[in-house]
Amino acid sequence: MEGKIVNIQEFKAVGMTYFGDNQNGEIPGLWEAFNKHYKDIKQKSKSMRFYGICDGEMDSEGRFHYTACAEVDSFEDVPQFMETKVVQSGKYVVYTYAGAIKDLGGFYENIFSQWLPASGYEMDCRPQLELYDERFMRNGEFDIYIPIK
């Protein structure tokens, strides 16, 4: 599978963050909690884009930060229990995932062990993104954005 190279524009997002290794499926639980509080976000953008943002390096115990969030037009009236994110403009390689969530780890493994090295690009130190749009609600498909240089 080949990824598609895209340049994204900077955007703002508001959401809820998890830190851990997801060994017990905490990320789906984070999305459930976020979905319950989505209505509390006042400045949602018209694009209705939802992101899973993974930023920072994985620590020595395999833990990472993951934010379930929605794109917003501004950071006005952010709920107290949510945090803000700004994703900078930049180049990404995008892969579309359409399988079962339980198989997502293997898909990521293929990206980092096979597809990305074969692409000729190097990973950049910016957030990785999962974009959930209308396709996800329709058929479970979403895009994975890997920052490259």
C-alpha cells in the first residue's frame, strides 16, 4: 500500500487526553467519554472533523499521549476538563484504514516497518493524526497521518 503525500494547514482542536500504553483498550473508552461531552465544545468548526492526536515520543514503558478531539475555530469557552491543541502546518504521508479496530496495531506496525521506510521519507517530530470524518460513520474508514520531512 502506498501512502498519499499531503500538506495540511494549521488547525486548532479541543478534546480529552489519555496517557498510557492502551493495553486495556483505554483509547476507545476515551472516545466514549469525549463523545458524551462533545456538545460542551462551543467553537466547533463547520468541517466537523474529529482527530485522534498522538503527540510526543513514546516513553521507555511504551506509554504515549493520545487526544480525542474536534477541530475548532477558536479556543473561546473551552470546557475546564478539556485541553487545547494546535497542529502546525506541514507535510504528511496519509494511509487509509478500513479494517477492524482490533487490527489497527498491525496496520501501524506495517506503516513504520515497511511502508514509511520504502517511501523515501523520514518521520518528522510533529503529531501523528487519525482523521475521523463522515466515512468513519458510514463504513469505519479513517485516515492516518504520519508527519514526514
